[in-house]
Amino acid sequence: MLAVDWGTTQLRGALLDADGRMIDGHAAPRGLLQLPTDGWAAAFDAEFGAWLGRWPDLPSLMCGMVGSRQGWAEAPYLHCPAGVHELAAGLCWIRPGRLAVVPGLAAQTGGEAGEVPDVMRGEETQVVGALALLGLADATLVLPGTHSKWVQVTDGRITAFQTHMSGECYALFRQHSILARSLPPPDGPATEDGGSVDDAFDRGVARAAEAGGLLHHLFGVRTLQLFDRLGARELAGYLSGLVIGEELRAVAPDPRRALVIVGSDGLAQRYRRALLARGVTARCIGDEAGWRGLFELWRRAVPP
Amino acid sequence: MLAVDWGTTQLRGALLDADGRMIDGHAAPRGLLQLPTDGWAAAFDAEFGAWLGRWPDLPSLMCGMVGSRQGWAEAPYLHCPAGVHELAAGLCWIRPGRLAVVPGLAAQTGGEAGEVPDVMRGEETQVVGALALLGLADATLVLPGTHSKWVQVTDGRITAFQTHMSGECYALFRQHSILARSLPPPDGPATEDGGSVDDAFDRGVARAAEAGGLLHHLFGVRTLQLFDRLGARELAGYLSGLVIGEELRAVAPDPRRALVIVGSDGLAQRYRRALLARGVTARCIGDEAGWRGLFELWRRAVPP
């Protein structure tokens, strides 16, 4: 089968064998933001034409923004709780039996201040895959990123989740706030400047747990520079610690539940480090979670 | 006397009579960001030349970024606790007996995660003036703005304070985040769009007090738009409520202490509204606080 993760800025595909193993992969910078509204089918054929030419009956399953209102075909959100069976039953078929899109999930949060919806598209598939790969049915999963997702799974179904705009906010503070003047250029060389970036990150995580709140703690990046307490690269680590630490403060993950970080890059390692500092052990699982999720959903798919 | 508030982007001056009443005022967009490093004296003479020509012995006291390292003359930070007497004794004289700068204040915050300094320049003078005008010696004062200050005063002296980057963060989220796409242009016409902006603001303030944290609540601006729950102008009010509400959540002002908002504009009114929703009554005092603070400090000044 052809497994496709088609998001806001990236198109990624993988050719999977009958056991779900990846045979080949292909990626292109052709996401929702780069494509014309009616350009999805043509981009699909262009990017995967070689494989589709070789195996004309290759079935394809896609997840991500490809199923949004601005995508190829809108796959309406399913509501929590939902697991692999609900998702497989809710596929949105573009070419019956041949090509489908995984629906996103919606959850309701909010209390007396009124209900506030939350949504995901693509992460539900990664969760399905991570659970299958790890053999878990009850866990908390965190998917770090521009918009981090915290997902609660009970009896194999996603019961609730929360989005945190941590990655986006970090980039805003890092590049567009007054703090940017105290920090090295984001794409500058990774040279040491006399202090330990990891130590500064840990200090930011610890600071985030103290009274004061993020809006106050942020100003500390400026004053620590003003009084020469931290070097420029350390300050960037401290800021990262403040933001990830604020996310952990708010989520307060239960150390008695299995915790899985879906990701294997430097960001995932930072989450793991910050969680450890709070006494929570987490395991990481990488990109294979998404492919496995598409494989698991396709196996259970019921064409219309 | 000539009272001058010289900040990052603005120069404002007031001619005060022997009782501290304002006779005349003058403002120009010539702050730290607009001036060359050595341009302060020339700008002072150019902007206030008419008054200085008429009263050659006019004494002048200045506060704000004019006393920073990048200012006209660096007035080193005094450490808390400090009140009107410490500030008056700590003036930095540029022309002895004639022209001086009020020092800024520094405070230490932070616990086990290590000390983090906090600083202010200009707000200490507004606090001195507000206390004098209101006859208070024990109060909490909030000075809303790009970087809001929360100031604790006991026995007439500033014992502690905290900066919150609320105004700056609101502008970042409003203009540079993904949320900007859901919101009307910041400088667009103030037309109604079918809902109440005040109600949406209140809802944001209430939401900020709930579990989840700012990084999560921000994403609600996007989903409330996605599900057509709030109009574009309401969403801007909701976002403002989230940010101010987060500041209040973190500060948790003591309702038994006198609370003073230094400011009289729409922003000050929003703080007042948000505080009321949390059961805290506050009074507002406007621009006169700064002039009165400079007057009170000059009265106690001891030239070198």
C-alpha cells in the first residue's frame, strides 16, 4: 500500500509491504500552503506516478491536512472517544476501495467559561501506530511540534486531547519579541559560548514550575542578559526550557501512566529531558508511528 | 520645574508650578529608539528650548530610559525596598542642581531555579506620584502596558515588583501568529460583527483561570473560529481576555489590599473589568501620576 502523510507544508509517502514494513519513501515540499486549491490530485499523480505506474492497483491511505476543508476532500472530524475502529470506519473515500483520507478528531474542553473545541489532523494516525507498535492500550502520548498535542488513551481509544501552541510561541518569542535582541541568530553556527545550553534549558524548565507565570518568566530572559548572568546561546536554551516547562506545568502528566513521546528528533529529546526533571519517565517512538498507523487503519478499512 | 518622561519611543515633558500643577505640556516621538547615542542633550535643548529660554534657571528632572545604559546618563538601578527618599537621594546628576535623572529599580525574584532579576525605569516615578495623589502607603499597583508592572508597596516603599510581557505578547499573537488569520486587521474599522466584544473579553478572562495554561488556551482562538462560535472582532476581545486573564491568574492579587491601576485609557479599563470579574475592585489614576512623582522626587532632591 501507499501510506501518505500530507500536511501544511510537506507531502511524505511510504511504500509499505503486506506486513507494514517500509520498502521505499518519497517526500516533497508540497503541502497545503504550496498547493492551489484544486491542485491536490495532480500533485498526487505527479509525486507518486512512478509507483502507481508500476502497481496500478496500489491502494493509498492519506492523513493530515489533505482531509481539511482546504484539502483534497474534507473528512469531517470524528468526536472523542475514538480509536482505530471508529477511524477506519470513518475514512473519507476519494476513489472507492483505492484512495481514502483519515478523518481528524475533535474534542470538547472548557468548563464554566464555555466549551472550547480542540482538533487534530494526522496526529490521530500517529497515535494509532504508536499504540500498535508498543502494544499499549492505556497511555498518555505527547506529539511535540509547532502545535503540540497531548493525547489520553484508555482501552485503545483516544478519550481526550489538548493542543499547546508551544513550538509556534517559542518561534515568536525567539524571532519577533524584544528577547530576540538578546539571543543569537536562530540559524547561526552552533558554537559554544562558555556555558552549558542544557543546564540553561533545565533552569528554564525549573523556573516555569515556579510562581509568576509564563508572561513574567519571559522577561527574565531579558534581565538575565542585562545582568550578564547567561550567555546568548544559553539564553536560547533557557527560553526553550521556559516554554516546554510551561506546557508541562499546565499538563502536569500523571507519572503513574505510561507516557510516550512521538518523535525522535532533538525536540523530542528536550521533552524527554524536561519530563525527567519532573520525575516522569517517557519513551520515544519515531516516524514509523505514522506509517504503522496508516497500515493499521487500512487493514480495518471497509470500502463503501 | 520641567518634568520629563523620556522612554523607548516617546519624549514627554510638563511644566509644573510650585505646587506641582501642570501649566503646559510638550511631547515628541523622540525616544531611545529614534535618537543617536550622543543625541540626547541636543534633543533636550531642541524640544524644551522655548521654555528654557524663558526660564533659564528652570530645574529639570527626568525619568525613564533616558537613565539606561543606552540613555543620556546611566543612573544605576537601586535595589528594593526603595521609596521616595531612596529615589530622591539616588538621582543621577547631569548638571548639578539643575538637571537630573531618576534611577530605575531592580528586584530579585526566583526560587530554587536560581535568582532572576527584574527591573523598571520610569514606573517607580509613577508609583511615587500615585501614592502621593491617593494618600496611600500600602497598596498593590499595576501599570498595564507593553511590559506590565505589578508593584507591592509597604510603608511607602516598593518592596517587590514583577514584569509581565503581556502587551508585547498580545501584539505578537495578534499580528504574527497563526491566530492573526482569524482576526480582523488591528487597525481596521471598529465595526460590530454581531457579537459583543466585551462579553468575549470576559469569556477569555474566565477561560484563562481554568486548567490548561496559556499555550493551550491560545489554540482555542483558532478552534472557536473554525467552528464559527465567535466572530472576528469577538475573537480579538477573547484573545485580549486570555492574555490579561493569564496575568491575573499568575499574580492572583490579594483582594484585601488596596489596588491601584496606573492608567486611564482603554487598556486600564480592561484590566479593571478583568479584576472585577475576579472579585477585586481597583481604582484608576492617569498620567498625572508621573508628573506628580517627578515633583515629589524633586522636592526631596539633594544636589551634590
